[in-house]
Amino acid sequence: MGILFSTWACYFTAFFLACLGCGLLLRRGFVPLHLSALVGISAFIFTAFCGKVGLHPILAAVIALIVVMGASALIGLIFLRMRGTAAALATISVQIIFDRYVATAEWTGASTGIWQGIPILSPGIKVVLCVLAIIICSSVYAAFQRTNASRLLIADGFNPLLVASTVPSLPITPLIVSNLAVGLCAGCAGLVFTLQTGFVSPTGFSLNWGLLYAGTILLVGWQNLGAIAIGAFILTLLPEILRYSGLGQSNLSAWRGFIVGVVIALVVWVQFPRMVAVNKYLRKAA
């Protein structure tokens, strides 16, 4: 039971942290579909420095976080003025470049992935690391909620009038800082995921995961950490709990997906007033 609990905790934590990073950008109107690439950069850098270079895992983790935070800040500078659909298309290009590179680079194990050198931790240590990562990243997220730089600014990148009314109010420094925070959340997610699986490959960091991160934030909103946790629970732990409770057999797997789909539909129904309010805000801003 301890191993099962730690496994669930790690998968939930990795997904939750990646959603926090996505929320930091979505609340500014920047649609990020490259979060999976940032998570993957952290995982591959950590694994490569542990296994191929032979660095201590703590030092390798620090290097991985620095690299991811730097990459996130650079992406933020390149796509600084983009919002909405334009940002989505731009970040998809980042994800595609990442997918193609890690699938062919020798140091990433190409399509087979790498597993050498990843430390093996006990279930208790994994849970403690998950709790620490959640506390650190949640504190950063809450701090941004209290600043003016994180106010709600949704804009469509192909709408010049709306973009012109919002972008000048966002200085470069807060944007860079927020992207560093995004890198921190994504980097921690990659570390937790790697320590749990003991193996990294390109398939674990595809565009599909980036869509799930963004979809979770759009589903439950970005204002409340508890809501984000609920969204992460629905998409990660709920299917696993149903599988463990007896719906994991092949003839019952369809019912597992049906139950998860019904829960998501209920969340959408509950969130409908918030979605209407956001649409009204957009019309007024335009």
C-alpha cells in the first residue's frame, strides 16, 4: 500500500505542478502548450547529469531547474507580445521542436529513452519530496496571485485592438519573473516524475500532456489552488483509483472512462457561470 500511495502521490504532484505553471501563463492571456516540453527538459537534464556525467542527484536537480527556468524565461522573451491563439501556435512550435530533438538526440537515448543513474528512493522519501515540491510551488503561485503583474488579461493574439489595450500595461520584468516561476514549477514536475518512473522517454512529454495541462486550467480556473488540485485529481488519481477498485479489467475499462467523463462534465456545468463571466470580460475589453 505504501508503494501504491507514493506512486499516486508522485503522479498527482507532477501533474499538479505542471498545471500551476500553465496557470501562471494562462491568467495573463498567454496560452501555453509547451509545458510538457519544459517538464521533459527537466527530466532529461536531470537523468543525463546523473547517469552520463555522474553528478550527485542534488546537484543534477539544481542544474536541471536552472536550465528549465532559463528556457522558460527565454521563451517568454521571444513570445512576449503574443496572446491567445497566436501564443498557442507559437508554443506548439516549441513543443514540436522538443519532440523532434529528443527523439533523435543520442544523449537523450533517442526514441528508447534513458534510465541509467536515476536514484532509487523509498516510498516515504518520495512522498516527502512531493509535499515539499507542492509547498514551494504553491507558495510561489499564491505570491503571484497577490501581485498586479498576475491580473487577468485574456487577449486574442490576432485581435490588434485588444492586444494594444493590454500589452503595454505589462512590463518586461514581471513577465520574466513569472516565466522563471513557470520554469520552477515545470522543473519540479519533471524531477518528481523522473524519480517515480526511473525512466524517461520522449513519449512521456508529448503535446498531449501539454493539452491536458492547459485543459485542466481552463476547466477549473486559475484563481484557486484547491480547484487546480481538484482538476489534477480528476485527470490523474481518479482513473487510477477506479482501476484499483475493480474497474481495471478490460471489460470494465470503458466504464472507468465513462465515469471520469461524467465527472468532467459535472465540473464544466458547475464552472459555467465563471466561463460566462470571462466571456463578458472579453467583450468589454474588446
